[in-house]
Amino acid sequence: MHLTILATALASSMAKIAEFYDKGGIIMYALTFCSILTLAVIIFKALSLSRKKVLPNGMQQTINHFVQNSNDTAAEQLALEASKGESVLARLSQTVVNRSQSSGQKIRDAVQAKAHEEIVKLQGGIQVLDVVIVVSPLLGLLGTASGITTVFDGLSSLEDVKMNIMAAGVAEALSTTIAGLAVAVPAVIGHSFFNRKIETYASQLEVTCDDLVNAVTERQDKAA
């Protein structure tokens, strides 16, 4: 009984979706592609911007241990963890370790260059959301213009009583507008969320790497 009710509800929902697509016309398929693209980018960025891939707690603890102690054991542990390169922080730490014999300024310049490269990688894919945010409402407006054209075409032929044509035009105009906004809203939310997350990561990386570089230069001064 429950399966029958569920199947009926599902069939009704599918029929409404098909009707919605019919009202929207070909523009709806372009908007569907945009929505799928948005979903794919959001999933990809959610995975690639996980804390484990950028600022894992284990790597931070290793750096903090080195900063506090700066002994050979801590340095070896740092070099070992950094060499794995499993996160953005590990790769930045590897840059510091590889240039640990250079001057503090040279180490900072190398870290800044590497950090810029890593931040650009973190931002990869967000540009797609930029495009969707702009294109989706425009596609909705295009469908709206097309629907309104159909309405005016019906108005110009009132002697033929083409009310069904006018109704179809209004439905197309409203459907594409709704769909365009429905696609753009998640893209805007995802865009803002991921950009804010990257900014937060960048700030934390800057502080952590600065502490690491200071600890390395202090260790150089003690060894001199």
C-alpha cells in the first residue's frame, strides 16, 4: 500500500517536472546543464577545501612542536611530515625545510611564491560558479523575452482568440525566470562560502608559516 502511494506521488512529481520543462522550452535544458555544473563544482570544492587537504591538525601540531622546541628531533619530524606533501600546509613547510640554510628573507620570498601558487589552486573551479551566476539569470531573461513575444503574438491575433498561445507564452516566461534564479542562488551561496573559506585558510596559513620561518631563522642564529 505504501509503495503504491509512493509510486503515485513520484509519478505525479515527474509529470509536474515534465510539464514545467514543456512550459519553459529549450531554455530549460540549458538551465538544467547549469544546475548540474553548479552541483558538480560545489561537491568538488567541498572535497578539495576540506581541512585535511589544507590545514590538517597533525601537521599543525608538528609545526607547533618545532616552533616551541627547535631541536634536531623536532626538525627531523617536521622534515618527514612535510616531505609527504599531503596538504597545502605540508607543501609550504617543505618549501621552508628545503631553504632552511638560506636567509630569512629568501625563505619568506619562497614561501610567499609557493603560497600564491597554492591559493590559485584552491580557487580552481570557483570561476565556473562566476559564469553560472551571470549566465543563469540571463538565460531566464531570454526565456522571459521569448515568452512575452509569444504573448504579444497572441494579442496581435485576438480575432482568432488565441488565448492558449498567450497562456503558453506567460507560462514560458515565468518558468524560465524561476529556473534561472533557482540555479543562480545556490551558485551565489557556494561562491561566497568557498571564497570566505579560502580567505580564512590563507590567513591561517600565513600565520603558521610566519611562525615556522621565524623558528627556522632563530635556529640558524643559535647555530651560527
